[in-house]
Amino acid sequence: MTELDVLQAVRLKGRATADQLVATTGLDAAELQQTLDQLVAAEHVIAKGPLVRISDTGREQLAELLAAERADIDTDAFAAAYSSFRDVNGDFKALITDWQLRDGQPNPHDDASYDAGVLARLPRIHERVSAVVDEAGRHVPRLSRYGTKLDEALAKLSAGDTSWLAKPIADSYHTVWFELHEELILAAGLTRDAEAKAGHAQ
């Protein structure tokens, strides 16, 4: 599954360095670099300086790998897991909105009590999404790592660094959540566009 892991990570990140891909996949650095070199040679990934991005042929290859992965999934059981994610996703979206906006205006984060109240809702959301990740991981084992990544982001938040809630270009809680959502959509055989039209996409 290494080729799938790396192609999917590159696609989700858009553009990424090898170090970022190591962090997001959990693969050994040497193993990741070897796979990345092979993908560049096959023109599935395009390298420009330290950054890589997926190519059109890489997207085609990834689609084939994901389709093969889906063929072994218990679709009904996975659909149930994804339905549970949809439920908790609404609560997480509301939390992020309340963190970023207050009374319809950008939150200046000058009211510690307000911010603490918003963040106090996260542990329960984390508990619920962790159960979803556990179930999804039983069907697609590589998805289990999202539980670890969410745990790590929550730990940084709990230590007082609130930037790890929605920090861009980092594996913040929101970034990991977005990538998990994309993984679940694809594993369920759906598309983000269809989910957006149904009101389920983030």
C-alpha cells in the first residue's frame, strides 16, 4: 500500500516536501523517498525543487489503487461508519465557525472565556470521531493513522497552543479532519462535489 499512501498524501497536500509526507504518512523516511523517486520516474508525481505534486497520470493511478482498495471493503458497514462521521462533522464545522467568527465578525481572540468555551466542546467531538476512525480502520487499516494524528493535534491544543486547532499548512486538527473526511468520501465511493451538493462536505 506504500504507493497508494504516498500518492494519496501528495494529492491531499497539493504540494509537499518529503519531510511533510513522512509526517503525514508515518512511513520511514528512506522508504518514502524510495517510493517518491519511483513515482517521479513513472511521471505520477512531479518534482520542482523540494516540492512535489501529483500529475494527471498520478491521479489516474491513484484512482485505480483506491478502486482496488474499495473492492475489499464491506460497503454497508463502511457506509454506517461514514454516516456517523457526517453526524459529528456538523458539530465540528459549527465549532470551527464559532472559533473563527463571533457575532458575524472575525474572532479577534481577545476574550479568553469565549475561546475556552468553544474549545471545551472539542474533547467530546474528539471522542466521537475517534470511534469513527476506529471503525473505518477496521475496513481500511491505513485510515487508523488519522486517529493518531488527531490525538497529536489535540495534545498540542491541550498544552495551550491554540494555533493547532486550525493552523494552515500543518497537521492541525482541522487539516487532519479535512483529510480524513476526504479519505472517507473516497473509501465510500462518493465524491466531494456530490457530498457538497448534499450538504455534507466541509
